[in-house]
Amino acid sequence: MRIFASVSLAALALACFTATPQTSAAQQISPVAQTPPMGWNSWNYFFGKVTDKDIRDSADQIVSTGMKDAGYIYVNIDDTWEGKRDATGVLHTNEKFPDMKALADYVHSKGLKIGIYSGPGTKTCAGYPASLGHEEQDAQLYASWGIDYLKYDLCSFIPDVLEKQAPNDKAEQMRIMFAAYDKMSKALKATGRPIVFSLCQYGWDAPWEWAPALGGNLWRTTGDIDPHWDRIYAILSQQDGLAKYAGPGHWNDPDMLEVGNGKLSLAENRAHFSMWAMLAAPLLAGNDLPHMKPEIKAILTSSDVIAIDQDKLGKQGTRAYSDGEVEVWTRHLSGGALAVAVLDAGDARYSTHPFHLDLAKLGLHGPQKGKNLWTGEEVTLTPNMPIEIGSHDVLLVRITAPK
Ligand code: GLA
């Protein structure tokens, strides 16, 4: 759904609101999300069942599995932590989270950061209280707990506010929605605490065009992910054309990782992780960490692949070309290096009719020396070389000095 089509959404967002509040607290806040945020989020595995204990166990596991050392820092509580507001409007946690401050202290004691979830409407997507009319109060509450990251999910704002206040007036609906995200953005900045601001609006209304102007550090580009190859590939396909909107401090978010969830094959887990790295996507694992299999840990902690995602240049990869069901994506990296991903998105193995890599279509000439990031082997890519890739698998190569 696109509420309002316009080429100048960013201009409208900027015209409606000043991009950066001029409070002294805001000026002191150190910048966040200079590389895509890395961590773990409770939703994709626990959904509405998540408890305080699950968060503590997950934080423990992030440390003991080496994920923390690999760069996973944010431990994010998604929906269903919320209780009721008291007479003064202060929101309390529900029985699953008896003491949020103590939980945040625990996560911090592990050298990790903690995230939380709300939305601009009256209710969250799971029907729990959200922040409408309590933005400053909630932001102050999060800061008092020591929260480092907020995912702010549109959900009930559509029926609660947009459809009530501006029925059939798309332009006005956009202004109201901008104001809602801007309000929370400023409320977070006013706390003086560096808090990553993650907009969740499912990619409706081209958030990449206006979310950065409203202080968004990342914004969802699509509806929800699920642990099926078709869904993962559909989301990947929707990222084409969005690369120019990403950069340090502001990232496209194709949703959290499903690596290790459902019945994804090892190849699918590897391809999913590789392509999210090519996209400079936030790497928020969403699996059952205490029961993580060694092969899943190996994927999530692959330092060579994480280095692609976290590359300082912050330039998102793009699809260079496709040939049948094989796609070739490239990503420019700092120091002039280039990542090349060859993805077999289809169901067939390219053995009898191997795929031939057209280096000229990547702007490359002659043999290219690189490293296969999943085997660790040195490889040389040559023009039109045949490549055999398993179904839903990927060849990921880092070329240090492309020519
Ligand atoms: C929406 C979001 C999900 C999750 C749920 C929680 O569906 O897109 O990522 O946060 O809400 O209710």
C-alpha cells in the first residue's frame, strides 16, 4: 500500500519538520548506527511468548557463542513486553518482564546494549499499549531504564489516527504520519541518550525517501519476513533500486534475519546471510540462541561475511545482472575492493548447463583474484568462467583489487 505518491517526500518531510532538533542534549549525542546495527531480536523465534528469562539467556548466549565478539551488540525486545499505564500515564511492564531496569542492567553488564519496541498508535501490532499521546513520557522511561534502541512500528496508527483524522486525504495522512515519527525522534533525542531509532512502516510510502529527515537510523523496506526461501527471495528482489538511500547512520532494513529458523536448508541460510551482507542490512539474528546448531553459529559468526556487511564505506550492493534464475550482485567496499555474490535463486542445480559469469557486465576486465568467503580459499574469477551453484546457494567472493 502506498498512501501518497510523490517524488518529493523527503522535501515534504523536511518542510514539515526540522531535521535535527536544536536542543543542547541533542547536540551532545554521539552518532549511532554508523554501520548497520548488529544484534538479536526476540520476534522471529519467540513472537509473543518472549520473557525476561529469554532475553537474559539470549544475552548470555551472544557472549558465550562468540557472537558478541563477531559484532552482535543489540539485544532487542520486540512486541509484548508492555503492561498498563497508571493514572499518571506511565507505562508499566507486564508480568513477563518484572523489572525492565534490572534486565537492562543485566544486558549492559555483559557489554551488550538493549532495545525495545513501541509504535505511534494506541496499540502495537500485537495489541499492547503503544505511545500515542505519551511520546515524551515513554522516551524518558526508556532512557531511565537504559534503553539503547527503539523499533517504532506503525500498526494501529492507520485505523486509530490516519483513517479517523484524514479519511481519503493522502497528503494529509503523510503529514500526520511524518509528525508522529518526528515526535518520537525528537523525544528520544531530548533524553540525551544515544538511542537507535528504527522505523517500522513495512516499506509503504517509500520510507527511504523521508525517514532519514525524521531522524530514522533504519527503516523497514518490506512487510514481515518468514523462514521460507520464497519470502526471503521476494524481500531481496524488492531491495533493487534502494541502494542510494543507505549510508552511515541511515540504512534500508529488509527485516531481521531468519538464519537458523524454520526449515531453511544450510544453503538457504548461507544465501540469506550473504545477501543481507551485500545489502548493508542490519544483522539482527532472530533464532533460538540456546539451541543454535554449530553450522548456524558458523554462518552467523562468519567474520569475512560480516566484514562485507559492516564495511565502513556503507555503500549498499546492487544487482548487476541476472541470467535465468542466477543473479549477480556487486558491492563496492572501502579501499577499492569489490564483493561479488552469484546467487542461484532457482530450484535447479547448474551442473549440466553451468552458469557463465560475465565479468564485463560487472565492469571487470580479465582475471580477478579474490577470496571465496564461505570456503576461505583463494579464487580467480575469469571472464565467462562456468560456475556451478547449488539451488538457493551462493558464491560470495571478495576481490581486493578489481580491475
Ligand atoms: C509487525 C512487525 C514485526 C513485529 C510485529 C510485532 O508485524 O513488522 O517485525 O515487530 O509487528 O507485533
